[in-house]
Amino acid sequence: MGRHFGDLAKIRHVITYSISPFEQRAFPNYFSKGIPNVWRRFTTSVFKVAPPMVLMYLTYTWGNRVHEQSKRKNLADYENDQ
């Protein structure tokens, strides 16, 4: 069982390549390409996601308000009670 975790099984016709962790860069182009890419993806998707979320939030708050109002007693029904 002297195999490492990544070498537990031998798969035929599959070629894998790896690079030493010392040769990799942890955050290549993080500030020059990463942040502008996040901003671009955010601005393209916010107009697709935000309107339905706002609509559902308004519907939810309206439904809760109507439900709370329907649970209250109508004081006009009890004016003539003694």
C-alpha cells in the first residue's frame, strides 16, 4: 500500500501532466486581469438577476403585510358589544 493518494489507481490511455508547486504562481495576473474580469461578469449578470430578486422581495413583503393585517380584529365589528 506504499502508494501516494494521487497514485492509487493506474488508468490506461490517460496521460496526466503536472508542474512542481514551486514553479506555479499562486495568483498570476490577479490585479491586472482578475478584478476587471470580476467587475465585467458582475455588471453583465446584475441586470439579469437583480430585477427578479427585487420583484420577489417586494411580493414577499407585501404578502407578509397583508397577512398581518388579516390577522387583526376589526374594531367596527365589536362597537355594539357590552
